[in-house]
Amino acid sequence: MFSSIVFALLNKPAALVARPLLATTSSAFGFFAVLLALLIGGALYFQKKRSDKIEAAARALGFTFRRKATKEDKALIVGSHLAKAGYARTVHNVLQLSGPAELAMFLFDYSYAVGTIKYHDRTVGQTIIRMHSPLLRLPPFFISPETTFSKIGKVFGYSDINFSEAPEFSRKYLLLGPDEAAVRQLFNSSIIQFFEQERDLTVEAAGDLMFLYRYNKIVKAEEMGTFVETGKRALALLLQAQPAVA
């Protein structure tokens, strides 16, 4: 009986044998196509919902809002080391402060892919505050949680700057800068205390420009106000601590 079935299959026209296989393959392809469409549609829906909430928060905070980044907005990340991180970099949900000329303040979502183009690993996204002010005269420095960028010192070629009088701060944060003496002078007790109280905060600064964010954390619309206040407080402390103009 078994041998007769095998004989029949072997002698059946190839088109008749392939037909069930093609049907199964088509069904599987159709299922995954529908699943992919649902995932993309769901992601776009939640992205729009978040953008709507951010727009409302922006108005309440006195910021203008752009869902899609302009050509100028796409250059906001320039000056941060994240500008060269990964690939497929995007800027969106841009908030711009309508305020004094002494402070140009932007908030924006910035994401990029890591891994390779062929073997995409994951997407890293964070909400970033960018502050530019002619009143700032900061020595170049980079501060971030030790666990986040534990190897970045090797990339920059600098050693971690520690404070013997602030062991908790030195344990939690990686602090780098080309001019260690200037960075030590800037980081007074008030700034050290600020970073000890904040969680997972990263700040990059040089001259009249600074960036503030939490690595791989997109800020919720309802937390925008608190995030803005964190940025303003950091700015105020750095302004007070920076060396006076000779």
C-alpha cells in the first residue's frame, strides 16, 4: 500500500504536486503581510497620538511645535556625539521656545539604528534639549551615567574625572573633558549635587552650546514640563559656575 502511494506521487505531474506547496506558501506570505501592515499601522497610530499630546504640551509651555523636522531642524543634533551615532538618523517632534534672544532652546526626538543595515539590531531614541546662548562660556565636557557610556572615554581619549570629596557622584557618573582643570573648576558642589539627585542624565557642552538628555529614553508628553525645568535648572547652575569674563 505504502509503495503504491509513493509510486503515485512520484509519477504525478509536477504542477499537481507543487500546487499545495504554493498555496501554503502564499497563505503564509499573506499572513505575514497582514501582520506587518497591522504592526506598521499600530506604530503610526500611537506615534500620531503622542505627537498630538506633545503639541498640546508645547502650547502650554510656550513652545512652537513642528511634527516634521525642517532642514534646519535636522541640523539641531550637530555638536553632539550622537550626530554620528548609528545610521538612519531622524529628528521629529520639534519644540522651539518662543522667548528671549539670549537663549535658543529646542526639544526634539532623535533616533537612529544600530547594528548593520543588513542585520538591523535595534533603534535608539531619546528626547533631547538643545540650548544655545551667547551667555555660555563652558569648557568642553561630557557627563553621563557610568553604565551607559562606560567605554566612551576610550573613544574620546580622556580619563574619567573623579572627585574624592564626592564618591557617590564619581561612582554614578562618567565625566570627561580635554581640560581637566577647567572641568573640575566648573563642577562645584551645587552642580555635583544636581547630578546626584537626577537619574541617568547625560549632558554634552562646549562654549555656548549644550545638550541634555537621558540615553534611549523618549520623554512622555505629560513629563515635558518637568524635563524642561530640569534643563533650565542645569543651565542656570552652569551659568553661575562658569568662569567670569576677564
